[in-house]
Amino acid sequence: MIEPLTYLRKLEGKSNAHLITFSDGKDYVVKYFQPGFEKSLPNEWVGYGLGRYLGLPIPFAKIIEIPPEFSAQVPELSEMSLAQHQFASLYIPNCLDGHQVSNVSQIINHQTLAGIILLDYWLCNRDRTRKNILLREETANSYRLAIIDQAEIFGSYSWNQFDLETLPTELLKSTTHQIMASFIEDETQFIEQLELIQTIPILLIEEIVEVIPDDWNVSKDEKKAMVTALVTRRKRILPDLMNKFIKKIYQPIHENCQNG
């Protein structure tokens, strides 16, 4: 179990994220449990677990314990939640977000983009903005893309059980998805990713959800509803959303590129 050593700084945004150096010598973005955002950490964990299984470019993460005595020494942390467990993801240096990069000629790992888009639709992630992607330049105007911040999957960072039964089924408004779509070379990549999502063992989904710590206050009924929503949505909703995305967003983008 790694331990926190040095508090570095609070990060921008509403997600209560802090940069901390740990005993393994690495820096992690640590999100603390906070009132009003009760489901943000469970969301992060589930989004991370499923994203990693699908082989998507998402930074390594883990559920960690921050000793109260460490938090008490840092003014920015001293009034944080008393929850024992927090969510920590590996900090990726030398990256820019989508707002900070104006000219991208190539996404090196473009083969993962269809999977990212389908993951967002499967999980109903309504917050895939340009701030929630990382771009690391490897050659001139050529970038490797990673995704961060799954705090608002299931439509909200404060969902309740009823919300999981009534998740939206329409296309998401995301400029970032449109940017990603422009780099996807073949729409059959969507089909391949859908098949992969639909073959994730239900037992694995249940195990990922079950790992959510008790002090994140997700009830047994809510955990069961999370699994039900994921299994139902990938079978009944995701194929239709994928087809709509291909027809209304992906194909027009590539037709315009060809005409241009």
C-alpha cells in the first residue's frame, strides 16, 4: 500500500482534486470524497475499471487510504471528508488538455477513439469535454490522447437509484466526440468495440462495482442498480446510440472531409 509523502497543490476544477507525491516516488491526482458530489468517486472507479479492461488510454488508478494525520497537516485538506478511502490516478506530465492545443494533425493512438466514444455512451458520460482529455505531443502536431475524469458517468455526480433506471438515450452534445470521430479511419471500429463491450463478463462488472468502499456510501441496492443499468444499456441502448452516432455525426464529418 503506497502512502502519501508530499502535498503539491490543488488542481483546477470542481472535482476536489489534489496533486500528491506518494511513497512509490510517483505523483497522483487524488480526488477526495465530498458532500454534494457523493457519486463522483464511485463513478470514477467504475469508469476506470471498465475503461482499463477495454484497453482504453486511461491513467493507472487505485483506491487509496489517506491517513488523517497527513490531511490534518495540509490546510487544503484539513476540512475534507472523513471518508477513509479516496480515488487516486497517476499524474501524466507534459500534457495539454483539448483547449490548449489548436492544431492536431494526428492522434497516434487513434485506434482507441471509437472505444472511448462508445464507453461514454454506454456509461452515459455527459462530461467528455476538451478539458477531460490529455494530449501529449510526440512529434510535431502529432499527439497521444488519454482520457481523464469519469466523475459524471451515469449522468451525474450525485445520481440516485431512480436516475439509473431512467438514463438518457439521446446523442450527447460533445465537441470532443466530434474531434475524436474525425480521426477514426473506419466506422467498423465502432462495431468491433461494441462487440468487445457486450462480451465483458457480467461477473467482472459485478466485481468492479463491489469493490466500491463502504465509506463512499453506495448502498447494496444502488450497486445492484448500477450493474443492471450497465448490462441493460449495453444490450438494448448502446447499439442504437452507436448507429445514430455513425449516421448523424461520424459519416457527415467524413463526407465533409472528402468533399473538402
